[in-house]
Amino acid sequence: MHKLLTGKLTVERLQIPIAGLPSQLQGLRLVQLSDFHFDGIRLSKLLLAEAIAACNAAQPDLILLTGDFITDDPTPIHDLAHHLTTLKSRVGTYAVLGNHDIRYAHSRPEVTQALNESGIQVLWNEVVYPLGDELAIVGLADYWSREFQPAPVFAQVHAETPRIVLSHNPDTAEHLKKWRVDLQLSGHTHGGQVFVPGVGNMAHHTSTFYRNLPKRVKRWVPLLKECAQTMKHWEWAQGLHHVGDNQLYVNRGLGTYLPGRVCCPPEVTVVTLVATPSY
């Protein structure tokens, strides 16, 4: 059933230019995984193992995880965290949480503790420098939390320092245009899950259709409302985008909801950083 609904895992490889990237960080390799939804339904252990193997095969310097480790009940995080201990990177694994990871009052501390105890450092409005002062990793609170406050976080980073920003929801890119973001890594969308060649991401078309409906009609189509509320910028549902002067990459994630994935396979992303002239 998982293979029927999900499809085959793909590894997306891209080079991202970073202004002022120091020569010693030229060719730095990052691997991104996102949206596990590890609950016994939306992600098989076989696909999880394939994703971990693909990640390790890329021999990453850093592994970056962009949220939604679980779906509702946070209990499965302990089993998932055990599997994630097999991730291998040169300097560490860092994560931010998604909206599902903070759904209940006890979810965030339970998910955070399980990941931290497995060697994965969870960032919540924090900045770290695992490779030295020349590159900052910025991890933001989830967009739907009351603690999404990027201003004091970015104030901690020197203006000339390149930075990679982890933010689960791509909609945050609109708010982050006022700051330097060399690369934002996000998930949340599952790529829209249904992509029709020649037509595009159906979630984008569905949410646009819903927003143009008369108010008296909207209450009769709750599923369309949910789609529209999940994401404002469905045009950013997957791949690389330029938002103002910033770069945004959206991973399609691993977990799958009904009706499944169509031309939108689960993804492991391998990012190689290359230098450009100073910012």
C-alpha cells in the first residue's frame, strides 16, 4: 500500500551559490530530510530505511531535518529517533520542529527530548556555528506557533556572515525577505502530493479556487478550506525559488497522506554549496 500511494524515493541534487562563502567551505555538502509523519500509517519503515541509506551514501557534512517528525500522538517519536541514530554526518545533525510536532502541549518537549537524546540538536529560535564563525545555521520556531519571532534571532548573526535558515513552513519566506537568507530549507507541503504534468500542483489550483468562492459557499467545502489554510504560497510547494533576494528550497518530504502522491515522489535533498562574490 505504501508503494502504491507513495512511489519511489528520489534523491534531488543541486548546487546553491552562497555570497561570500569562505574557500574552506566551498563544496560543503548538506542533506535535508523532512516531513516524516512517522505514525505507522504515513511512512513505512522500509522507506525510512531507504531515505537514511540515501542520506548516508551522500556522505554529508551536515544533515538538516525540517520538521513534522510525527503526526498527532507524539509517542512514535521514540521509535523514529532510534532509527535516526543511524544517520551519519561529518559535523552533526540539526533539526527544527513543524506544526505537527507542537500540536499538543506535551508534544514539543517530548519530540525535542527524544531527538536531542539521539544526537540530533533541535533548534528553536537558535543560531549555531557547527563549522565555525564563517557559516551560521539558523533554526526558527514553527510559523504557526506564538514564538515565531525571527527579528531577535537574526539580530544575533553578523550581517556579513552567510547563513542557512531552517524553517518548516515555506510561507515564512515572505516574512524573511527583510533579512539576509542565503538559503532557506523548508518542508510542510509534501510537494502538494498531486502534480499533473502540464497543469501543475493541484493544491495550488485547489486553494486558489477556494479563495475565489463566495463566502456563503465556502462552508460547504471544508476539505478545500483545509488545503487553503495549510499553505498560502502553494506555488512554492517544491523545489528552488527566489523570494526577494533570498533563496528558498522546499523538500517534498517522506510522509504521505491520502489520496497519495502523483508525480510527486518522496525526497532526499543533497545540497552542495558553492561560492559567489561577496554579498
